[in-house]
Amino acid sequence: MNRSIRWIARTAILLALTVMFQSLRLWIPAMPSNISQTVVGSLVNLCLIVAAVMMGIRGGLIIALAAPIIALIQGFTPSPVLVVPIAFGNFVLVVMASLLYDKNPILAVVTGAVLKFITLYLGVVKIVLPFFLPNAPDKMRAALSAQFSWPQLVTAGIGGVLAVGILTVLRKSVREE
């Protein structure tokens, strides 16, 4: 198969998995929001890291941008202004995974998770909420502040651990092609 067709197909599969994982919120509506965030966030971060390592920065960035747009369309992102910092946090994770994974997978996961957490916290809690959503209801501000703080570090870390295991298997099967 042509190399560019293979790249497109694999990126599309990872994007489809990302959409499917984000849709778990629709399929399991009774799931408490903190558990939903942990499960869905971890699986989306898994896809971001796998895409970054297997498809390179470009493939990872496609998914990094598509994921928050899809969450907005699905109604899980309460304001369009949040798409930018979420995409940027995803970009940071993708770039770190892509640049560092082959050197040291643990360093890639830890660095990517920490920098994504910092990016999202600063972007949402310190920039978007005070400057773009200053009149948002207190309940929404509290929920977004909680959602875009330490849970982001946890979900990126879990997604990273899962990605390391899956990438070990995927890379063996790709070498055998």
C-alpha cells in the first residue's frame, strides 16, 4: 500500500477511535462526571500519544484539534472559546510524545502530561475564565476550574501508560508488515 494512503488510513482510524471514545459520554450517561472525565480523557490522551508516535506530529495534531471540536459539537464543551486552550493542551502532549518517545517513553509521557496540565490550567482557569467568560455562572466556573486542573494530569498520565503498552505491541506488528 502507498505510504501516504497508509498514513491517511491510520490517522483516520485513530481519529475514529477518538470520536468513539468521546462518544462514551453519550452511551453511558449515568456515569458520574468525574469517572466519565477520567475514562474518556484517558482514552483520548491514549489516542493522541499513539497518533503522535505512530503518525508523527502532523497526524497527532489532526486529532489534537479535532477532539475539542467534536466535544463542542457533542455538547460536552460549554463554550466555543474553550476549544482553543484544549486544542493547545493537546498539541503540547502530541509534540512532547512525538519528540521524546523514541528517546525515553517514560520521559515523553511524564513531560507531555505535566506540560498539558500546565497549559490547560493556565489557558482555561487563568485566561479563559477571567477574560473570556467573566460572567459565567459560579457553578460553571467552579466545574471548569476543577475539570481543567489536576484531573488533566491524571488522565494524560493514564493515557500515557496505556499508550506505552499499546505502542509496544503496535510497533512489533508494524515491523512485521
